[in-house]
Amino acid sequence: MPKQVLINIICAAVFLSGGKAVAQMEELQQIGRLIDDAIFFSGKYITPATDAAVYQAASGWVSTPQERKRWDFSLSLHTNIFFVPQSDRSFTVQNSDFRFFSLEQGTSASVPTALGSDDQVYLTGQLGNNQVRLETPEGIDREAVIYPYLQGTLAIGWGTELVVKYSPEVKLKRSEYQVYGFGIKHNFSRYIESLQHKKIFLSLLAAYSKEDVTFEFFNVNTAVGTLGIDSLNGLVDTWQLQVNGCKAIGSFEFMGGFIINTSKIKYKVGGERGSIEDIIPLRDVLNNRLKELYKTRTNYIGEASVKYNIGNFSIQSILAFGKFVNTNVSIQYLFI
């Protein structure tokens, strides 16, 4: 039986079963349009934050390309500072972008992304005989995102080190952020004696990191129940390859690097279970639809650094640049 004929039969059966069933069918269709709008808005709202998370996790992996002795261990406390570009703080929506909602005022408006301001715009829609009215989610309202993390390295010999970084869950305004990962670094200037005599050192790093960003979204209260989508989560898996070189001059090290990384980005909604789940598994439907927004991003990032050594202690500043600008300052101690 052709698909369209089957749909027509089902619709006719629902219509003949009574007006209440027809009304329920119309509400389900309206919920379908609401889901379309939620997917559209989700992508525009959180994408700048997940793109930024890649940069935040990319820099600071290499404290020095120099080779260390076997079992030397270093521990460092990093402060990461990410500057939010103006272009990623807002996006424009128009009534023509929506299937269920429309702007309460005007036909277009600028609304904040997850990295934007705390300005809000009202959206309205009609579900059955009841109006649905909501405020767009706010951004973190910061020009710079600052968070700390710990990083440790262990030299295992043959010019090779293991690197681990970990950030506790950092709570920002209406958001949470966490990053952790591991890598392996190898010094290859050890094979070129002329470079070592000139105190020039080269290294190659391969690393994996996991970035997890969560933002307050919106939990709409409708005539058929609460929707239960009050958080939007971005999950980023990043594989990174990085080459670094440095020149040691006295107690200083001047370092430059080039990073290429590939990130797989996924999204999901969460929060307290909505009462609409008694009628339709909305969260499962949304999370399945959010797969439409999954993407893989490749970034090319430059890195410049200055390090000053004071005995076993060192202070280092790093600047990563490309699409975004990210800075990193650390205090390190070398256990030998």
C-alpha cells in the first residue's frame, strides 16, 4: 500500500473517531513544528560555544620541547583565558525561520548565543487553544572565559613523555564546562646534534581531549505538560597533532608551534523529566533530531610561548591564534 494512501486512511480514521482525537492530532503536529524550531535554535545558540571549546582545550599541552630525564615529573597549574569574539555573541532570527514560534515584537531580532549577553527575546506560539510563550536562553555575558586546570607530565625515556590534563567542572553563569585529556610527546631534535648544540629543541605531540559544555536552555510549560529541555549539552571529542620548537636563551625559552586537530561535536538535551513525556518521548525525539547538527571540524592553530625558569619552578605564557584567540598562563614545578 502506498505510504500516502496509508497516511490518508489513518487521518480519516482519526477524524471519524471524534473531534477530541482530531484536536490531539493537531496538537501533536504543532509539537512537531515546535521540535523543528528547537532544533533550529539549538544549532544557532550552542555552535559558537562548542567551536570555542576546541580552542580552549588545544593550547598549553607542551610546556617545553626539551627532552627530560626518565621519570622526571612536572605538575603545573594553568589559567586559561578565552576571549569571546563579538561576531560569535549573537545571531539574527526572523519569523520566517520558525514553524511554530514567532517573535512577540517585530519580524526579526538579534538574540544571544551561548557566548553572548543576557538579553532575551520573547517567542510565542499556539498549541491547541493555549498560547505558549517563552524567553530565549541567555548567554554567559562575559567578554572572556577564565577557568583553571591541572596538567602533569612524566618522562618515560627515549625522549618521550606522557601528558595528562584535567579541569574540574567549572560553573559559569548559566553554564558548566569541563575538559580532560591525555597525550604523548616525543623530542625529535635528540637525533640532530647540531640543533642541540645551538639549544634549539623540537617535539611532536599527539593528544586526545574531551570537552563538555552545558548551558541552560528552556523548559516550556504548555497545556499538554512541561517539555523538560532545560539544558543543552555539547560534547566534543578532539584528536590533536602538534609540532613545537623552542630556542633556549639563558633562563628563557621562546617557543612556537603549529596545531592541527579534528573534533567530533555532538549535542543532547537534558534536565528534569517533563510531564509531556507521559504523552510523547519528547527528549528522545529531540536527541535523535539533534543528530542532524552533529559535525566534524578541523582547525589549524598557531601557538607562541615564552617560558622563564627559576630553578625547578617555571612561569609560562602561551598565545593560541586562528579563528579565535586563546591565552594560557601556568606555574610549573619539575620533580627530579
